[in-house]
Amino acid sequence: MKTTIKFGLLTAACLGMLSCNDSYLDIKPETTIQKGDFFKTESDMEMYVLNLYDFRAADFYEADATTDNASTTGNKEIKNMMLGNVTAANTTTGWDWDQLRKVNFLLENIAGSNLSEAKKKHYEGLGRYFRARFYAEKVQRFSDVPWVDKVISEKDEASLFGPRNKREEVVAKIMEDFAFAAANVETAKVAGKVNRWVVLQEYSRFALYEGTYRKYHTYLNLEKTAQEFLTKAYQIAEEIMTKGGFSIHNTGKPEADYLSLYNSSSLENNPEVILGRMYATNIINRSDWPGMFGSYEYYPLRDMLQSYLMKDGSVFTSKQGYETMGFVDEFKNRDPRLAQTYAAPGWELIYVSTYSQGPGIYIQQMTKNFSGYHQIKGFLNYKEQDTRFDMDIPLYRYAEVLLNFAEAKAELGLANQADLDRSVNLLRRRAGMPDMPVTPALDPKMARDYSNVTAGNKSLILEIRRERRVELAFEGFRFNDLMRWHAGKLLEKKPQGIYFSGLGNHDMTGDGVPDVKLIDQSQSIPEVREKNSLGVPLRYFRVGKFGQDVSFFLSEGNKGYIDVVDKVGEFEQPKYYYRPVPQNDVNLNPNLKQIFNW
């Protein structure tokens, strides 16, 4: 029987309490619980804290959209921003404070509970963890933001109409909250619940973010303080490594172990999962939408695929002719994690939906504005609905802790071979890949992409970044990683799909038998289609350049990579590392000044 924690679930009574602002009340309503009646027992506290859980659900696997890992046909802020369509006047999201008020409401009412002092500190720690989590997102989006650590009444004009606090001030408060939570939240491991190890992982994550942000965003004049954050990042990660009892999920099956993390019906006892979103059929169901990633709105990109190493550890993009390599060839002899993330030639489709073909060996679907690549990481490839309802999601993995440790030590110039062997090389060994040496060869392509990395151990820093990109692919890390590394210009790369050498027949499954036929845009798809040697009709696609009436676009018309967008736009630095405060909020509070040319 699976133990489940229902994120965001709260009783109607508690919701009734939250919907009221007690400063407006003259009489005590009989249908809602007041704070004087609530916040007494541990069950009260537990119920309230569950209402603060704001972790991702199944969209977790689509969180890399609008990066160089994956793109989307959806209306996304960063796409519009780079095309010059975002202003403070038309920005309406991000400047929301409801979660903060709920957290501060909890923190103000803990002292009056009947709990022991240790339990009070535990729940205060949880509250401060969620406040730190809230403000981390705000700093990443806006940099300077107002710091509020109390419930504001409508009479408190000084707080309601206060200015933005400096990034340094807010970050110091965030680190204080994380530190308190790390010292007081209980360590007990209950599936789906925040405990001390979850706090420490997010503490390390933010310290790494801020340390690298300050190091590479030199215009902030904060680079001298980067070292203390990077030191904290690896020290916290190391504490989890030495005391947390976690390990990398590895059963000795390099072709399957990685993907098994994302199609498991029970992650409760998985030693790699620090926090999971746990589902159980008929109790709390995962969405039945399997997300045929690549055929509907969201799709992975060729740049991500090219970042995976060869199986022998050599660099794929150093191979002669890699730029014009076709679909089948680019999957040969690669890091096994590639074929556990992308639908490789020969992959079998079991689940059938409106957006997919029938069951059997999968043949890439190719339509306008999609890359032709498909993502199987997080895809619910099961026929039975109950099985799809039951799949857990590994939200926080020990793998990230190891990557945080390695990156922080490398950025400080402290990483040695022993550090790599107990961190990133554990991930490589699970995949059956060669160990990363402490002095790897410099990848020219990565050196161009990250030209602002100038340290003497540059090649090591870049290889750890590659390992992070591959291991955490499509788990929502890539955008923040690019932002903290001051690598926003990589978003200007035009998204690319599968490469086709020309018109005619093409094998997409790797069996040497053609599956699809590309014809010129001037031709019509015949009613009677050519069959391959297996007697199966070929799938026809009319191809041409962007703007023509075709099945999909190729960069050179009759050959080239699949072209998914006509225009990408410019990433303006440093402006686009931040978002404007919505103009409506500035109109309400003139003390909120825009920064970085917004």
C-alpha cells in the first residue's frame, strides 16, 4: 500500500479560515475556524503546512520549454520578450504574494500552539523553508524585491507601499531562513513530505545559484562575495552525501536504470529520491495525459541531443560531419541516457492516443513547428489507465546534490579526482559511461558557448555543466542554469530538428528499410503510396522553406534540419535576465522602481 501526501490539499474548514482577513471582522463567523481556535495541535499545523506545498506535477517534464533543450508552440514569456513584445504594461504575472502571506500567517501563530518547543521549531523551520523557497523564485525573477516577514494589514501603509529591497539584503534573509530550517526541520523520511534533507537540497541549490550568479554577472559588483555562497553550496551538499543515507539508483542495467526513475509506480523506497510526488490509483491520481512530448505543443531539440557524449566518452560534436548526421546515425554509440530520454530508432510505442500513431516500432511524427524528436522521459508509455494514474514523479533527486557538489568545488578550483569519483562519476557509472577525469580535454563547442568561463580548470567546469545538462534533462533546471551562468545568449540559437540529407526515402527505425519519403513542395502526395521491402506504405511528407504550404520546413528547402520557427529574437543583456514589475502594481505603489532598463 503506497503512502501518499496530497500536495496542496486542505480541508474546507481551513480554507474558510484563509479566506478571511480578521482585521475586517466585527463578529466571529460561526462557519469558519478562527486563528484563535486553530494552530493548537500538531494536526492543525500539519494540515496548514500541506497547503503550502507548491511543487510541480506532471508538467515537471516540460519545464525546459523555451531553452536550448526544448521548445514549445505555446505562448511563453521568454519567447515574447526576445521578440520585443513584453513590457511592464502588458506583464501581469509573477508579482503575486498570496503564498508569502500564508507562510507569514503560519509563523505568527506557532507560538500560541500547544506543541513542544522542538515541534514549534520544526514547524517554524518548515514555514521559513517555504518563505525562502518563495523569495528565491522572486529574486531569480526580479532581483530586488520587497522583503516582508509579517502579515500586513490594510492599515500598514509603510509595508504596503514600501520600496524594493536590494538583492543582497533579500538573499541574506533567504539564507537565514534556509539555515534555520536546516537546523530545526525534522529528518524523518516520509514519502512525499518535506524533511530536513529536502531543505538542505534546496538550500544547496540556491547557494549554488547565487554563487555562480554573482561570479558571472560581474556588472552587479558582487563577485567578491560569490565564494562564500559556492562554499556553502558544496558544504551543504556534502552533508547530504555523508549523512543523508541516499545513493544513486543503480541495479547494474545501464540501458534501463536511468529511465526507470521516471516510469516507476513506487518511488517510496528508491534511495535516490529525496522528494517525490507520490500517486496511488483511486486515492490521488496522476494525470492520464501522457504528454506525447514532441507532437503536441512541447518538443525536444537537436542542440540538447548533440550535447550527449559518445559511449566511449569522446565528444559527439568533435566527430567529422556531425552537423549533417541523420536521425539513425546520431543515436549510434552514444551515452545510454540519450536513448532513455529521446525516442531513439527502434523504440516501441505502447500507449495510443489522439496525438500518436498505433502501437509498434515508433516512426517519428513530423509536422509543422515541431522538431521531429520525441521525449520519452516522463512519457506514460502504458496501455492500462490505472498504471498511468499510478506513476510517481522524482521531484528532488540525489543526483542533483552530487552535481551541486561537483560544480561548486570546480568553480572554487578545489575539485580533485576523489571529488568527481564520489559525485558525477557515480552518475556516469550508472549509465555505463567512462569516468570523468579531473583534467578533461576542452570541448571547442562548449568553450565557444561559455566564453565567459576563463578559469584555469575551464574544461572541468564545462564538462560538469554538460553532465548536469544530460543528467537533469527536461527536469526544469536548464533555464535557471543559463541565467546564473550569464549564458542567456544561447537562447538566441535557432531551434533545430532532425537533419535530412535530401528528398527521397529515409529509414527512421534503424533497420535499414525506409519508412518515410520526402517530396518537393511542388508535388502532391499520391493516393497510392510506394511500399518498402516489407510491404508497408511509406509515409509521405511535402517539404520546403518556412512559409510554404508543406508538411514541415527544412532549413534549405529540400534538405537541412527541420526548421521550427521563423524568428527567435534577441536576448538583451542584462535586461532580459530580469522581469519588469507589472505596471499596474507600480501605479498602485510608486515606490516600486523598475530596474535594468525596464
